[in-house]
Amino acid sequence: MALDTDLIADELAARGLRLTRQRRAVVDAVAASNACLSPLDVYHAARAGCPELGLTTVYRTLDLLDEIGALRRIHGPDGCERLVPAAAAHGHSVVCGSCGRVTEFTECDMSAVLDAARRETGYRITEHFLQLNGVCAACAEARPGGGRR
């Protein structure tokens, strides 16, 4: 999954904001990882290229990137909130419980589940969050017995 810095800069400009050196360091840190990252992971990775970066700036930038749809919040293998680049406006994630790798998919015919939820709860469903957890092909191959289970 990649983050388009030009698109992010345009979105920020539309809000009267700039893609500063600190914000770019945060974007680059998220974009460079194949795994889901905590804000603290992003902070440590981004400080390699921008030592003056503060943790508050990381949190604010991550919130801003989430607000403009550039990031997706997921539950990491440890159960804590993590962040990954959002490849599509509406997508879902599969998270490897072994290495933390995240792969996004967009197909989600949830109509039967949404209908059942409406019937059982009486709620008007306005959105949904879908995350699947498993073991990626590389980790499955590395297990004793290979990918067979």
C-alpha cells in the first residue's frame, strides 16, 4: 500500500495546511512499512529522517491523515490500534498475526450481515468496519510443515 504525497499535499492545501518536513517524515514512515504501525512506531521511524519531530506532531499528523482518508485504523496482532495506508476509499484489512503484515481488500458483500444486524437490533446501519486476521503466505511457509494446515 502506498501513500501519494502529492495527493496528501493537495488535500492539506485544501484545508489551508502544508505538507511540512515533519508531516512528510510521518507520511514516509508509514509508507515505508508493510506492517501495521502504532503511533510510537511511526514516531521512532520518522525521527530517523527528522530528529526534531515531536510525538504530539506525530499524533496530530496521523489524525489528519486519517481524517483525509489516507490511513486506515486497524486492530494490530496485540489488540491495540494500529495504522496502515488506505489503498481505497472503502477497504478492509487482513492482518497477519505472526509478522503484522497488512493486506487490503475491497470486495465486501455484507448485505446479508447488514440485513441480519438491522433485523436483530433495530439499528439503521450507517457504516461498517471489517478486519480479518490470519497468517500470511510467507509466515505459513516458514512454519514447520510449510503452508499446509
